[in-house]
Amino acid sequence: MRKKILLSIFTAGALFSGHTQERVKEAHYNYLSVGTSVYTNVPGSFNEKVFMTTEFGRTFGIFDIGLMGGRLNLVHSDTSWFSEILPTINVFSKGRFSEALTLGAGYVFGAKENFLTEVTNSINFAPNNQLVLTVYQGNYFFDGRFSTYKAQFMGLSITVNFINKNTKTDALRKKALLN
């Protein structure tokens, strides 16, 4: 058993060190994003149509992977909380603007349609190295054993990038913003 664990650690270390050779070409950093959205094709009151999210993740050049949590509405119910994993790829970037595509999958706690998938596109503006403002629109698909449901949404988010100043990552990110 101990040999398998040591072999796994050695293999993971070798893979990470091989991958880090590419790190000098792209910026890698963590981020925290807070957003608010509104459903655009569902009836309901303000509290039923507005939802809030928080995402924490890591950027690997043009690819991000994040873990999102939030509420699907502002009504206090047992089925409004969800968690989701979000891979995102930047499909276009010019200077301070970029466009991204997100495909996510997650779980809605306590809901009949508890499997959540997401397709979202976004337009991002980075006024500086630490901050990104995003306008996005997308679709949620809720799937259960006996029923399905879908909803469109639009929203705004603010992202804070955790980049240490005067580092190689800081220089790579600044260079990308200026191109």
C-alpha cells in the first residue's frame, strides 16, 4: 500500500514538474468572483428571478477552472443552494477585453431537478491587473429523474485576481493587457 502511495506522489510530482516548464509562457494565478444575475425567461417576483454567486478558481493562461456556489433565487427555501464546477476558456482577447465560454456542471441541493449544467458566454473588461468586470448571458439546464427545466439568465460580476506585484505572473498579465 505504501509503495502505491509513494508511486502516486512521485508520478504526480513528475507530471507537475513537467507541466511547470510551460508556466513561464503563461500567467497562472487564483481569482475570486462575485456575481448577480437575473432570469430573463421565467415568471416570478424579483426575489424569484434574481440570484447571487461566488466563484473561486485558478487561471492557467487562457483556461480557468473554478468552483462556484450560490443561490438560484433570493427566496429562502431548501432548494435554492447549488454548487458547480466551471471550466472556462478565453476564446478571444484583445487588450483589456476578452470573450469567454463556460461549460459547467453542478448539483442543486434538495431539488427534484438536482443535476445542473450551464453554457455561458461573457464579455470581460480588465481595467487593471487585479480587477475584471464581466457581463454574461447563459442558460441553466436542470435535470431530474422525472422532469427537466431550463432558464436563461444575464448578469454582472466582479473578479479580483490574486497576483503578487512585481512577479513574472504580474509582468505576463500586464503584457497580455497591453496587446
